[in-house]
Amino acid sequence: MSTADPAAHLMNTYGRLPMTVSHGQGVYVWDTSGRKYVDALAGIAVNTLGHNHPRLVPALQDQVSKIMHSCNYYHIPLQQQLADKLVELSGMSNVFFCNSGLEANEAALKMARKFGHGKGIDKPEIVVYDKAFHGRSIATLSATGNEKIQQGFGPLVEGFIRVPMNDIAAIEKATAHNPNVVAVFFEAIQGEGGINPMSADYLRAVRKLCDERDWLLMIDEVQCGIGRTGQWFAHQWAGIQADVMPLAKGLGSGVPIGAVVAGPKAAGIFQPGNHGTTFGGNPLAMRAGVETLRIMEEDGLLENASRVGAYLKNGFQRELGHVPGFKEIRGNGLMIGIDLDRPCGPLMGQALQAGLLLSVTADSVIRLLPALIMTEKEADEVIAILVPLVKTFLADSAKA
């Protein structure tokens, strides 16, 4: 193997770990040296069906042999097919397709502003949240609640009002006597912010507030949607419906895709010329979305996410609940955060060396986002590798 830097001509935007991926199968990946790893990250909640799925791959190969891309001057039947399914699963009205979560969130922000202008509001304002993450474009970065990643990119976009999670009094106070508010925008479970769920009671209260004040309720389901929590969309646990719902990540099982689903209040906001995309809704991405949702239904993957997620949480609670330095486990289904009382970034590299892929977010939260096909036996492997690492890390860092 060459000793040359494998990223010599890539911009230095990622703090990469010392592993080069070769291929994957199910919930496992192999590096170029032939070493096997349990993948508990799934490309950051992307590989819904795992790697090299026996029904997804042939479907994509079939689509590649037909047509991968045309453009949105023409009708693309697979767009309608996927839109029909997303409307059925969400109870909403229509869909705009794009290529990523950032693009979906950017479109949602544009929809909110146009909704406001339609009501005669010249400077629309959107409520957003502490610790939120919505992307790294200038607008989505401005909506994000993380000063660290905003540094160096000012001036940020105006028109955002920031509030804490799960505090209805705070949003009422922050928006009092402000006629420019047009929308509330949040993740049902914050991902990058540390696996922080909005409570069901809070979700219902914000839905009620939006109805009373004629605001759009915009729920970013990019990371927590597509069955990851055991419901198709995480906010459905509260029995509510969004007005605007950005999707991406798991919808294509690895093929880049994004979508904005709109309910009745938002379905007519975009008209021809208001928004668009070259690659969005291309036949290959649409086929990936159609097949992903079909396989998820056929194989009962929502139920599997709930069952295996509970199994993992119970296992970690049993093994770590009494350990000094362990705070709590958060999340739902196969979106799990293990919160420690100290920064634990080194665990990413230690887990890699032990044969496990995971991430650390918000400095002190171990984030697990495995494929929704994971079995309890495979979950046992994750527990067996990770628990000793966490115990050793906490013990050693306590001595330091």
C-alpha cells in the first residue's frame, strides 16, 4: 500500500480517522487491509438498509441501465411514485425533491419567508433552537445553534429568533408582540446537538401555538426521520403533523437525496420559478427512495428499529448505569446517545481500533445510528465492544 497521503489533493475539511473503507455487507464494513468493523453509524443515519442489500442493489443496477438523470423540464414517473408514498406515510399534501438535508432545510426556510411575504410581512422571522443543526450553507448555518461552526462565516443571515428546547413559556416570551414571526423550525430529535428529543407534550404545545398564530410548523426530520425512531417520522410519536418537513439521509439508503414534504398550509407556497434544482428528483435517487421505503415496509424495519433500539438502550443502561461518569441514555429507536459527564472525543478512535464505527457529538455524547436491519445479536457485538471502552475511558480520565 502506498505511503502517500491518500487525501493530499482534498480540502482539509474533515478530521479523518486512520481507516480507509473498502466495502460493506449488512451492518459490517471492511477496510483496505481486510479488517472487519461493526458499523453502528451507517454513514451518519444514511444506510437505512445496511450495505449491499440484496434487493436494493439489483434495483439500482436496473435503474442505472435505464436512465439516471434527465431534468425537471419533463415528467419523471418515479418522482410521482415516491411523492405518493411520502404523502401516504406523512398524511401531508405534496413534495419537492432535492439532493441533501441542507438543500431540504434551505427550501423550508425559503418557504417560510415566502409564506410571510404572502401575508404582507416584509421581514419574516423564524423561531429556531439552541443546539440545533440544520446545515452549513449561509442560511442553514444561521439557523443552526452552534457558534463554534459559525465562526469565520459572518455576517450571518438575519431573521431568526433563538429559544431553548422544551420550554413553551420561552417561545411565548420570545415572540410576544412580534407580528413578523412566520414559522417555528426544529429537529424532532436534535442529532448533532447531542441526541436531544423534543418532548411529546412540547411538540403538541408548539403545534397548538402555530395553529393559534398562523405560523408554519417546520420539523427537520433529516436525521431522525425515515423509520429511525420506530415511527416513519419522529414527531409522529406526539400524534401531530408538520406543515413543512425536510427529509434526506436515510430516504435513499446511500444514494444522495432530499425532500421537502408540505401540508395543506404550505402546499401552494412554491410556484413555477420560485425554487428549483438540476439534480433533485433524478430517476436514480427516486428509485432508491421508492425501493428503500418498499423494503422497509416488507421487512418490518420500523418495528425492528424500536425493538433493537430498546435492546441496545437496556443493555447500555444495565452495563453503564452504575459507572461514575455516565449520565444518561437518550433517543428513540436506533437513534441513541450515551451522555457522559466529560468530553469523550478519543472514544471515536478507540472504538475504531476495537472494530466499531460510531461518532461523538456535542463533545460528550456517544452517538449510535446503525442500519435499521441490525439484529439483537449484532447489537450484542456493539455492546460487547463499546462497554469496556467506556468504562476504561471514564476510569482513566478520572485519574488524570
